[in-house]
Amino acid sequence: MGASSLIVLAMAAIAFALGGISIAKIFVKGSINPQKGQAYESGIKSSGTAWSQFSVGYYLFALIFLIFDVELVFIYPWAVVVKQVGIAALIEIIIFVSILFLGFLYAHKKGALKWM
């Protein structure tokens, strides 16, 4: 398993993708219809432009949620082996949660957790 395997895999992936697109172009009849190009949102006619700006606060809030959510994934393996590792695991999780809490305080101080 060297570089040649990786090259063969990349060529197979490209051939597979191009083959699927080519077969679709040959066998599928496409029709041009202006209604197909319109946005569809639950049967309600769309109004305005699709290029609307969102507040960056929504993205910051989502990123902070993801950070804390992913950190919880790291706590699960710790909970599984905490009895086997002993006091060292307790000290490590205290340091880990302290760093998380400092990040939470920083985000709160900067106002990243304010919704509006």
C-alpha cells in the first residue's frame, strides 16, 4: 500500500464521478423552466432577494455551542475509565472543565452569548 494505491484510488474516484455525470447527461432529458429556478419554501411564494445579511452573532452563538457540545464528547471516555485511572483522572477533568469555564466566561464578557 504505497503511493500507487492512492493514485489508483484517486483515479477511480474521478472516473466514478465523471461516469455518473456523463450517464446522467446522456439519459436524462432536461427541460428549461423558469419555475424550476425559483426558491421553494413550504409552498409560500418567495419575496425579496436570497442575499440577505445575517448578524454575525448568530454564527458566534452556533460556534460556541458546537465547541461546548464537542467538549462533552471528550468527557464520555473519561467517565468510562475514571475508576481505573483514579485521582489523576479527577485532576485532569478538573483542569479540563476549568479551561472550558474560562472560555465560557471570556465569551460571556465579550458579549458573544447575547442573542440580540
